Amino acid sequence: MPDLKLAKLPDRTPVKMTIAVLPDLHARLDAYGRAYAQSYGSAEPIAELIPAMLNAFLDSDREFAKLLRSPPTDRN
């Protein structure tokens, strides 16, 4: 087996999820989409923005990052 510096790429098969949001959240997501378009000069579908928004949220959650770094505990 070759000794490559680049490890095998992880699975990148998208997982489709369907969610229902309340009307106020839908309105805020639409407003965010308009703000995004105004800031960057191109509109993107909300469905394309939401995964990036969720990634940014999870990446910025320090308590969640600590939880992921801590060893699993026996919860029995």
C-alpha cells in the first residue's frame, strides 16, 4: 500500500433531511437569505445556506467542542 500523506477521504455522500420550521423561523431564514444576497451580491437558496449555518453554529459552540473532546463516560 502506498504511503501517501493524504489520508483516504471520508464519505461525502450527502444525507437528505426534511424538517419543518415555525413561520417565524422561516421568515428569519428568508431575511437572512436577503442579507446574504445583499452582502455578497448573489442570492443562494435557503436550503443551500442552512447546512453552512449549522456548521458555523456547531463549530462555534465551545461546550459542544469540549464534549466531543472528552472521553466517553459509562452512563449505565
